[in-house]
Amino acid sequence: MLRPYLPILIIFIVGVIIPLAALGLSALLGPRKATKRKLVPYESGMNPIGPAMQRTPVRFYVVAMLFILFDIEIIFLTPYALYFRQMGLFGLGEMGVFLAILLLGFVYIWRKGALRWD
């Protein structure tokens, strides 16, 4: 009864063993000499200026999440744009509801001031 699941089990085992083997071999065979230059944080070829850990404003994360949210909107609109004639009035109604919810969310974040950069 479990015979059909044997290939999945083998793939899972191989998927666990290979990364563990790679990590183990690199720990055993890799160089361990830490020099002063290797311990300096890499800053795109430039010498680091100031502390490495700086506080990032919360507004940055809010804008990033809003960008992802409205970017996903395009993913849902693309299939509708390709097949809108086959969907008929039902598809038009569903897209209208979807866009109305997005518009309400956009108005909400606009009123809250999440899009202001000052």
C-alpha cells in the first residue's frame, strides 16, 4: 500500500542528505583562518562607513508591503485580461468586486497617510 510513495520518500531523503553532506564537507575541508580583512563587512567594494546595524524606518516596510500587495493585483488581473470575452458578465462582475475591494484598500492607506514620504 505504501509502495507508490517510495519515490517521494527517496527524493526527500536525497534532498536532506545532499545539503547536509555539503555543509559537513565544507566544515571539514574548508579553510578556517580568519584574518582581519575577512572579518570586515562587505559593502559592495567600498570601505564601510558607520555602524553595520542601522535602524530602518518602519515606513520603508509599509511601502514595501504595499508594493507587493498592489503587484499581486496585476497577477490576478492578467488572466482576466486574457480571457475576458470567454468569462462574460460573470467575469466582469467578479473583477468589479475585486477591483472595488482593492480601491477601498487603496483609499484606506491613502487616508492613513501611508503613501506620504515626509
